[in-house]
Amino acid sequence: MRFAVIGNCQAAGFADCLRVFLPKVETTLFDLTALGATGDPVGAAAAIGERLGEFSHVFAHPVHGARFGPLEQPRLAASGLPVWFIPTLAFQGFHPDCVYLFPPGGVVGGEPLRGPLDVYHSAIAASAFLLGLPVERTVRLYNPLVFGRLGFAEAYETAVAQLLRHYRDLGHDIADRLPVWTQAGSTAGRAFMHTINHPGLRPIADTCRMVAGAAGLGEMALEDAEVVPDRLADLAIFPVYPGHARRLGVAGHLRFRPRLRQDRSFEVLDLEDFVSRSHQAYAEAPEAVDAAVRANPVSARILDLLSKLLAG
């Protein structure tokens, strides 16, 4: 048997887990995050599509958009190929303040705004910048009372419902898996996401176990994947804020870690450093920040609530 794994940044971890669960099977990864670098993403996607007949099993993230050509979910589902779709782990419940900021209308070249954690921003920090708050006052906003007023607890419940629905739509029931992913039962559980779209290795491995089982490849033990490296842990780490973390039963802190450097050294920013560097970055393009914050439903809502909270 030969397996193809097609997908986003989570696909490499899925392929790693397949190699551990079924070590005698050849697994080939097709990383869709690299399509843009080819200069011809449509052609690159078509080239991948032409190869899929070589594989006994095709595991793919459900993707949408013309640039994905034959790899787009509806076309791949109708292709007659032996395809099993991999649920995508996107979950804002642990990080309801974490957002991407894309200026609308192609501002700043259509690229997301960058800050001290690259593309990941705090909606509180960005909103406070737009409201003219200094760093010192912005830092004081990161407290349980403000988190409650911003609806962080409700955001968690909404995120759970969305995640359960996404998995259910692809044929998997994970209602009893979230405690496993958080390793609940220890003194404090551990959030299963590094950011809103970068999960830890455990949920990726469990998803691989479920999808492979649905494909008729047998029962697999989640513990076997403990040897797999967590590739996404090398990238940015956004904290689960204290107060919100206590409510969820997981460990929390206020330390922000940018991605590892090439030599694997790293830097950790405390809250004041993170907010200060964020505001410095926003000061270089304030109009783009304003447009991007208002274009993102999460940050737009937080901007509105913070402005009312501060006015009151």
C-alpha cells in the first residue's frame, strides 16, 4: 500500500503519525502551504492531482477555492479516488483574543499584518492601540474581569460546538475526546492548541487514528504516537490567559513565544514586551491596522466592547 497525505500545515504531523502507526506503508506528503511559492499554484495543484492514482489511500484536508483545482473538496470527493478527508483543527476556544489581521481591499499587498508573533495578534492590544491607550494601560486590560466582559467563556463554548460539528460532518464523533486532548486528570490540563490554527501533536495523532480506522486500516493506539515530534511547536506559541485558563481547567500564563530561530534558540516575551512591540508595529501603518481590526469579526467585536467598557 501507498498513502498520499494532502493538506495544510497540520498535514505533516498527520503523515508522521501514519508512518508510526503503519511503518511498513510508504507515505508521501503533499504540502498545500507550499503551492503559493511555486508561482503557479493552480498548475502545482493539478500536478499533484495527476499523481493521486498511484496511491491506495488518499488522505486530504477539505480545501476550497479555484486555486486548488482537482484537490478542492467537492472535486476530490467526486473523483472516484479512495479519499478520506482529514478534519482541520481550527479552534479559538483557548485563545479568544488571538486573531489574524488582514486589511481589506489589498492593503499592504494583501498580506496579513505582522507583529511580534508574526501573523498572530492580540485583538485587545490592537484595539487598545486604536483607542489611543498607552502600553501601561493596555497591559492592565489583561485581567479576568475584562475577559468576562469580552465573553471569553462563551467564545470557548462556541468554539467547541463548531469543532464538534466539523468533525461530525466528516463522520467522526469527538465529544469524548477533548478531555483526552487536554490530558485532563493531571493537576492542570494542557491546552491542545498552540494558536488558533496550530494544534499540538496529541489531537493530530488522535485525528489520524480515527481517520485511518475509518479507512479500514485497523485499530491504533494513541500512545504509539508519543514518539512523533510536535512540528508546530517550533512556530509561534500564543498563551492561554490566566483567569480564562482556570475556568477551562488548563494551565495558563502571559508569556508569548515567537517561532524558533534557525539555530533553534528562542525568545520569550512577557505581556509588557509583547504589547509594546505590537504597538510599535501598528504605529508603522495605523490606517491598515484600523481597517484590518474592523474587517475581522472577532477583533471588531472586541474593539466595540472595549470602547464601551472604557467609556463606561
